[in-house]
Amino acid sequence: MIEQAIEYLNSLLEDDREAIEKLIESRVNCNEALANHPTCEVGLHPISSTFPVYCVGLLGVINGMLKDYNDVKTGPICAVYDKDYNLVKFERYKEDNMI
């Protein structure tokens, strides 16, 4: 399932790099319940230092669907960027390609 998801995401990236890159990089605010979900990957928005503002992106949702409930650190898919911060591809997460 994970390899098929990576293949699918990479095919979308080939079809319309700009759109997929924008989707992957966009974040929306979310509530604390989603932030506390056991698998969905949610981050803290950097705009607030006084109270938490949670945000979620498409890859965090996809990874939440695919990761094991026991692996709370990261999902199985990562976005790989080049030195100019352009999205190059999606691949299986490894320690040396964490973004």
C-alpha cells in the first residue's frame, strides 16, 4: 500500500509539479483534537508564542492513514527537496531524507 501511494504521488507530481508542490506545502489551522490524533501528523504554527496554533498539511493526513499506530514519530512517506527547496519526489521515509 505504501509503495502504491508513493508511486501515485510521484505520478501526480509529474503531471502538475506546481499544483502538487503547493498542496504539499500548504497548511491549515486545526483544533487540538486533530493535533492529538494518534496518527495524523500535525505541527505547531510559528505565528504564536503565547498559545498553540496547530496546523496540518496533506502529507500529514496521508501519512496518518498509512502509518502504524505504534510508530508515532513519523509516517512512511516523505517529500524530498533539492538544494533550492523544489519538491523533487516522494519516497519512503529514511533517517537521512527527513525534511
